[in-house]
Amino acid sequence: MSLFGTNTGFGSGGTGVFGTTTTDSHNPMKDVEVTSPPDDSISCLAFSPPTMPGNFLIGGSWANDVRCWEVQDNGQTVPKAQQMHTGPVLDVCWSDDGSKVFTASCDKTAKMWDLNSNQTIQIAQHEGPIRTIHWIKAPNYSCVMTGSWDKTLKFWDTRSPNPMMSLQMPERCYCADVVYPMAVVATAERGLIVYQLENQPSEFRRIESPLKHQHRCVAIFKDKQSKPTGFALGSIEGRVAIHYINPPNPAKDNFTFKCHRSNGTNTATPQDIYAVNAISFHPVHGTLATVGSDGRFSFWDKDARTKLKTSEQLDQPITACCFNNNGNIFAYASSYDWSKGHEYYNPQKKNYIFLRNAAEELKPRNKK
Amino acid sequence: MGRKKKKQMKPWCWYCNRDFDDEKILIQHQKAKHFKCHICHKKLYTGPGLAIHCMQVHKETIDGVPNAIPGRTDIELEIYGMEGIPEKDMEERRRVLEQKTQENQKKKQQDDSDEDDDDEEPGPSFQQPATTIQPQAAYAPMTQPGMAPVPAPGMPPGSYSGMPPMMPGVPPMMPGMPPVMPGMPPGMMAMSRMMPPTHGMPPMMPGMPPGIPPPMGHHPGIPHMAQAPPAATRPAVPATTVSTPQPSISKPLFPSAGQMGTRAPSTSSGSSSLDSLSASSKPLSQVQQAASGVAVSSTAPPSAAPKPTFPAYTQSSATAAANTSSAVAKPGTSVTSKPATLTTTSATSKLIHPDEDVSLEELRAQLPRYQCKIPSSGQAHITSPPVAAMGGVMPPQQGVPAQQPGVRHPMQGPYGAPPQGVPGYVPGGMPPYGQAPPMVPPYQAAPPRPAIGMRPPVMSPGGRY
């Protein structure tokens, strides 16, 4: 099939005419744009769990709001609802049954949003901005875990105003991930703690960081039996570490790889090293996606240790990403992440959330 | 210089004029660089073998040996290691080597006298040639015991500022090396290590010098050169070595047990560069291109030759260099246990991040525009921004009026408990709500604070948003 100069209807969402010269750098990948994006940088994205039909996307932003869109099968996005905090929203998550959304904000509170009634109630309180929020569903208990810059990790039963448990961390919480029965929290000063959640949450191990720079994002991956077995940790230095909790051969199994860096071969100019803003694992293939301050996303196969794809460069950093529950959709947000300081912040610049078909591009590479 | 044993000179590659310490390593190099099929990456043993493979398997013809210098691309010459090299080329090589040795010696004498004459220290650049030339001349005996003296000259204080503290004398340049010359035996690097400071043409490394940062991490490999393992992992060298900086930086210089192949990193994670490893899939352009670039231009010393290592790193591999430099700068600049340095900037890389100690979100959250709105007298101000934003943006919303009547905070009483957690809001929020005594403060963070249920009628949520 000839690709050039023919209207083949290529691409998703775009006009799809190959050979079109209008490359708008805000969407060079020609992915589907989500309608009514937030007015300020998007800090987090989360798709609804498989327990509820359809795909609903939640996005929290620095405009203090949390928005919900329905993503239809034809790619159309319909804004559904919105809630507010009094401070920027830093993290969001869904309950396991898909009926509630939990939101964490700089206003030091976390809220539970009942989507059916469209009501929110406050369920958590910290002494500093809450950076991470995750829903934990254990056989014998359920709760919300919040990690804050006040150096505590608290667990909340949504019915009670006092935390069920409060664990002290060595430093401010920067990112976390939960896949029962494991939770990983990365803190400031390159702290890294793994918690085990069976019976009740408790600290399992403090790990010496495999990275040499500030931790920025973390995502747990599972083994073939769908048991959490390790995590990917991203830093501000364009590097991701793949770390197994109990590998047969740590020296060989654990590794790091560089990503989100500029002009590799052009040795005349210094290489720009960008932060890895988020990591997401494909729920089916186990391959991972990373998004960075350089405005690109990349797909990787950690088992074959290869890169699967890197996108074109967007004109803004990519601040958040996530896969939907069956791995068909990859959502990523394009907005300013402060990586170049406040001078480069333009409140007028539009923020975007893009959706991309992820069914094919994230298939693992066969090991040679 | 050479060991003066094998054929009166060190094994060298006829295709690209590079020198190697050991013939085994030379052969690995040839297999990886010259006898490797560009289509399926299969490594053959000879040039003709490669030609036949391409013809039979891929139905393609090749014109010449890949990565060979002009004049040495003959695909039909059966050369394996040092065998098969035409006699006239051997002689030519010997002559060239002798010339170079003489040149170096002369230069050394010159530099020596320069130093003597000057009252002040001319600087690291001058010191280097002097000190390094000596090891050069005495290279043969020094190869192994050379490890010791090598670090000394190799540590030009000027060029590696910050590094010495890191490694016992040897900057972690190594990472840069392998990527540049996959297949180059560590010994090669050790030799060239002394080269960099030399501005001229180090006898055996035409074109190498600039691209050869002191291969510190690989020193352990040098004594073990004879061993097969490094050879076996040669193709993976770029990958393994590129990542070496990580472990080697944190460990002492010669993890002899580690070597290139086994590389037992001190940190809990073994590291290998995923980028460069992907030879079969998306190729990591940096490594391979840089490597082939150097290989091809073997005779032309890159312009970075006179400068100390940094440019060399850049040339060898941006990734490794960046890796190195950022790693290097860290130990150099931060004396504290954790690398709490500011943006790492070096000649080769730049971290696009304002401050290492604080996260981007923390920086941003400090701005006044992002301070949490206190619903004190600010009922008005709380409402306005959201209303404006929402009204304009989300017209199709169903059931989510800006006012959000649903936002209520029923748990007033209990939430009064952790008031200590919200001191920040007290000043602003308290006075107006004098009436709502203890309940209010806890809800500072919550928008409809006034409507805290203590007196819903008073602060009608209607006006909230």
C-alpha cells in the first residue's frame, strides 16, 4: 500500500493524510484529544477498573479540579463531572469497584468522590500536601493509603476521620504504587521503602536506591502469575531502574536504563537529560511506558530489555500517563511540569490529554 | 609501547588500524565490527565468510568490509586476527609505529625541557604529556603492573576535577570507552588511557586518543585480558560497559572480580544500558553510531584531541559521557552522603531540573497562585476562580454545577481532632468563624468550611462555589 501522498485515512483521530505538512507540535503523534481538558497542568490520570463497564478517565490538575470523562469506543470523550479541592490535586485513584474516586490535594486533604451521587466527602487529613493516594483492597480490610510531604504514610477507613494507621517515613513522599500485597514508596533524598500489606500494612524493607538522583515516579510490575514482584523507579535524571524484590540473581536481574535524553549522537552540544515524570505498566503485556519532561513517551519491554517505541516530541513535557484496564488505551497528558522553573510557565498555554491505541505497540519483543 | 613479542608489535586490526593487547580481543573486535552482518547481526569469522552469508541468506551483495578504513575494505582478503595480513601492510605498519615512537620520545624530551624552563607550573596540560609519556615508553612492562602507575598520570588534576575524589585516581571514563569501540579490548583502553593527555599521535592509537577516556572501570579487565569471558561478551560490551559507570562509580576502582563481563555492581542493581543493549530492536543510535564513527575515522584524530577527557567522552558516547559526567559531578560537588547537588551541568550533559533537593511539585506549590484558598471572608474569592473556570470549560456537565452542593463535610465533629495539622489556615480562617469554634479549623483545607455542618444555615453552601 502506498503511504505517501495518498489519503489512506491513516492514524487515529487525525485527518490521517500522510504527507500532510502541518505538524502541529502539540500533537505530533496525532492522537485523540480529550475534550475539555483542565486549565492548568495535569498532575495525574487514572482509568476506571475492569469492574465497571466502559472506560472512564479521571484527571487531577493544578487548577484544583478533578475531572471525569467517559471514553467511548469510537474514541470520543465526553466530560462527565468535576469536583474541586482548595488546592492543586496531586493524585487520584479509583476504588476497586469503580464507584468511588479518591483525590489527594495540596490542601492537605483527601476526598472520596461518589460518582453515582456526585458528592464528595473528606476522608483524610495530613499536615502537609498529600502527594499520593491509593486504594488498598485486602481480603480482611480495605482502606485508602495516603502519602504526604509531612513524611507520614497514613491509612484511612473512609468512615472514620482518624487514620487506621500512620507510618513514619524517613522523608517526604514523592511517589508510590500499590499492588496488593505490595506497596512501594519513594521519598525525597532517594529513599525507597517497600511495604507488605497482608493483615495490616507494615514496612517490609528499606532499599538502597538503584538510582543516583531524585526519585520521581514508581510503578509496580507483576510476574507471570500476576503477583507483584518488583517495581520500576524513575528519577529526574532520565533513568529508570527495574528492581526485583527477591530476584534469583540481583546483579543480573536488576538493571537501569537511560531514557528521555536528547541528541544522543550529536556530541557537539551537551546532552539534555530530562526527568521521567511517570511510569505505567501495560496491564496485559507487562511492558511499560515512560513519559518525560522532554515531551516524549516511550514504550519498553523490560524482559527483553529493549525499547519498543519512542514518540515524536511534543511541545510541552508529558506529565502523566496511564493505561485503561484492558490495555487498549494509553492516555498521556501534555502540560508544563516546572522542569525549567517558573520562568517557562505560561498559564495561557493549553493543556492536553491524548489517548492512543495501545493494543499493538506494547506487545513484548520476542527475546532473541 | 608494544610488548615486542607477537610479531614485534601488538595485534592490530588490518581493517581499521586499531591496536589491541591480545589477539583474542582483536578477533572479537573484527567479528563485531567488520564481520558482522548488517541485516541480521550475525557475526561471521572472516570477510569472505560475511560476503557468502549475505549472499546466501539475504540474497544481498556487499561491496566492502563494514567499518573499514579506505584502502582496507577488500572483502575477499581472508584475514583472521593477525593472520592473512599482507606482508607489505605489515611492514608499513611497523614503520609507522617506529615513527610514532620516535615522535613521542622527542616530544617527551621537549616537554620535559619546557617544564624545567618554566618557573610556574604551566598547568595540567603540560604535566600530562610529561608524566604520561613515560609510562607510554615503558608500556610493555607496565601493562599489568602498570595499573598502579597508570592511575597516577591518568589523573590530570586539571581535567578531571572532581573525579579524583571519586575514584582512587582514575576517573570513571571507562563507560565511554566501550561504546565507542565495542570489541576494543580493555588493554587497548589502558594504553590509550595514557594517550589522551598526549596531544600528538600516540603510537598505536591513531584516532583513538580523544575517544579514549581512561578506562578505569575496565582496568580489572586488563589483567584478565587473556581470559575468554571479556571476549565472549564483547558484543555486549557497549551495553555492559555503558552501564558500568553506575557500579564502578560507587565502588573502588578495580572490581577485579567484576570485569567487563560479569560486572558485579556494588549497588543492589546490576546495571546494563537498556538502550544500548537493544542491538536487535530499536538500535541505540548513540552507541553504535559513535562507535562506528570512531572506527571509521581511525586515522583522523578528532578535534577534541588536545582537550582533556570530557570531549573525549562526548565523542565516545553521549550516553556514557552524560552518565559519567553527571555521576562525576555529583561526587565532586556534593560532599554530603546523598547527591544533593544542583542541576548537574557539564560539558557533555545537562539535567533539565531546577533543584535536586526539592521535587518539581514542591517548587510549584510554593507559588502564591497555588496556595490553598482559605474560605474565610473569601467565600467570594473561593467561588470566583472555580466558577469562572468551570463555567467556561465544562458546559456539558451533568449534575455538577459549579456550586457543588454535594461537597459537604459531614464529619465535622471527629475531624476537629487533628487541628494541629492545619495550623497554616488558622490565621486566615479563624476570625470570621469565631462562631464556629473548634470545628472550623480542621476544615481549613476543605472548601465549604463554613458549611461545616456546625452551622449550615449560616454559611449557605450556595455561595460557596
